[in-house]
Amino acid sequence: MLEIVHDLAPGAELWFAGFGGTSGTALDFNAAVNCLAQRVDVVVDDVNWFNAGPYDGSSIVSRNTAAALNSPTNRVRAHVTAVGNQAAAHYQEPYQPCPGEAAFHRFAATEQTLDRGGLGPRCDNPVLVPAGSTLRVLVQWNDPWGASCNDYDVYIFAHDSPTALAASQNFQFCAQNPTELAVWQNVSTSPVTVDVVLAPIGQVEPRTFDIFFLGGIPNYYTPASSVPNQADAGGGVLAVGAINAFEDGHDEIAPYSSRGPTNDGRTKPDVTGIDGVSVTGAGGFASPFLGTSAAAPHIAGILALLLECRPGLKAGEPGDAPAQDRSALANALLLTAADLGPPGTDNTYGAGRADALAAGRLACQGSAVLWGDVDCSLTLDSADALALLRASMGLGVVQNEPCPDTGQNVGGRLWGDVDCSGRVDATDSQKLLRFTLGLSIQQGPGCLRPGTLVALD
């Protein structure tokens, strides 16, 4: 990952924080995140966690990463993470009893779940496990964390056989987490298909399951909401999807790139980068480098370049405003991304494919501005509304350079004329303030929505 960052931003100082690898705990990982957040401008990771908490940004790792990014005393200005490679290795559906096998969950194709082999409904999910691979089946359901009153177990059987190979039978009696983990290793030299079975224990309420299959290829899989812990972090943490470098047009998401939304309904990924790039292969590392683990450092490298040309966004600079600086840096990336998929931000590409040149033009060259961003801070906030109020009273306005003067013609509209009434007045200030509060505003015909990117002549 750091090799990719160096290739994009060779002048960046590189740091690395370990947390024990596969033996590291969530607390070890949090300590590494906190260490870097205090000391560097951009943090990037590719660590996905499973069953560390609900997949809604509330896990111990997700909450810590968001808090570290938003701490007013931390140096960090952006935290980038890989959204994950689980789109074809995740299952999410509500419990349905299997006819004739009432104790088992019924797997089948639905509007969001695919039946890879066209098997039709089954009382199990066949999973292909490559030779020498270890299959980990991580199950979670939507009971309160630490207080699950519904007991479900997971079993791994030999294919089309009653022979049990592995099981997870945790008790849930209103004081435990709603999770199970079953593990089985294929020690043979050939791929093996096994059957995963989900069974309720005793009287249970139907619940919706998230199942991640690590080390195996499930027949029934759900691309939607395949976002693990850490990738589901809120608070401005940027989760990155992947498009293959060898894909014609660079406009199709990689089939494995995890999709949103998170289980609390937020859009993920936030943006998409390129993977499948050549690396040196140091230490026997595979090249080309595939996966969202390769896409994430591309985004981190772009952010490092933006900070190089816009150093005022870094910590300790004159007028330091951490929250505004972080928002401005992210906006420069997200607002200039090439929109892919359905119009607007979506749960496949996020804001779209990152465009380093366009982001640089907005953040660094002053060749583009955001409609309504009166002070050209790259954010829309109450400071812009106050600037418009001052301008309407004939008072001076503090702006970042280069920035149009209030009332200046920009693309046929007056800078600061939020409602396109033909003049800049206190009404524009009121409407912009409403917009920053998430309220609707009325504008004249052909007016631009605040936040729209506008090229300067």
C-alpha cells in the first residue's frame, strides 16, 4: 500500500503502524489508528473486521476510527479505508423456515440475493472451498449487541451428507452477542464443496442475518450491504471501492468490491479508486495488486497531493480549523469524482471514480468553485451565510484566494446570488443558512443547487 502512495506522492513521508497482524485485537488496531492520527496528515488502512460489532458504524473499531479523525487535537486530515472484497462472499436475508426442515433456514434467490449455480431453494448454502483454504463462516443477526435473546447456530456439513464437519453453538440468552463463527479447513489437494446450515435453537423471533464467507465461494450471495466493520465507519472516514486498471473504460466496478448501504442506511463506498496495478512484488507479494486494498492507497496518495498544493488545510497552519479543513479536503475529492452508475452518489461507486486532476483544479488552482461557497473554503457552512450577510450590508468579506468577489459574474450568474434573483442581499444569506441546516430553499429558474461545481472563466 505504501508503495502505491509513494508512486503517487513521492514527496510524502511514510509511516507504518503495526498491530500484531492476524493475532492483533481490536484494541491493538485502535491503538495503531490513534498513534497515526496524532502524527500524520493522511491515514490509510485495508483492515476489515467481522463481528466486531453491528455493521452500522457502531463497532469498537469503527467508532474509534471516526473519533480519531474528528478529534480537534489530532493532526490527521483524512482517514481512508478499503471497503472490502466481499460483494460475492456475503449473504443477507431474513430467516425463512425451510419446508420439511423447519429447524433450518431456507436459502434462495431474491431481489437482492443471487443463486450462483441456479440450484433453486435449498435448506443449506453450498460453498466451494479451494484446496488448502480455511473457510470461516461469520454469522450475525439484528439483535441488540450484548443482549441477544434469540439463539441461532451454524453448521458446516459435507456436501449433500449428514456428516457434520464443524459447528458454532454459542448460547444466546439475552446477555450475549448475536454472532457465530464456524471454521473448517480443506486439507486436500482439490477444491471441496461443503454445505452451510443455519438453525434456530428453541423458540426464536425471525431475524435478518449477515453472513460473511471468508475462504470460500458461496452459492447464494448478496452484494448489497457487504460492508464489514471499519469500512462502515462514519464521521467522514472514506471507504474506497475498486475498478480494475485493465477494465476498458474504467467504468465498471470490480465484481468483488463490497457494496453498501451500511446496516443503518448510509452510503458506502464513499469513492472508487483503481486496483490491478503493477507493484515490485517485494517479499513475494502478488503483482498486479488486486482488491480494494490497492484502490485505497491511490485515494490516500491523491489526498496527500492535495495537501501539498493546499497546505492551509493541514494542521498547525494559520487559521487552523480542523473540522472545516477535513471537510474541504474530502469535498475536493468527492465533488470532482467522475459519476458512474446511477446519477449521483450510490452504493456501488460512491461519489464515483476519483479524478486527481479535477480535484487539484478545485482545491489548488482556483479554476473551479462551489456554488454558494462564498469564501471559497471548499465547504458550505454558516460562515458563507455570514459572509453574504456582511456583503449585503456593505461590509468586507474574508475569502480564500483565488475567489470571485461577491456580485462578480461567474458563468452568467452573480457570485453570492444563491437564489439567482439578480442581486446579492440578505435573502441569499438566509437561504444559504437554511440549506446548510438541511432545509429546502426556493431558487429562480436555472439556478444552481448550492454545492454545484462551477468552472471559472
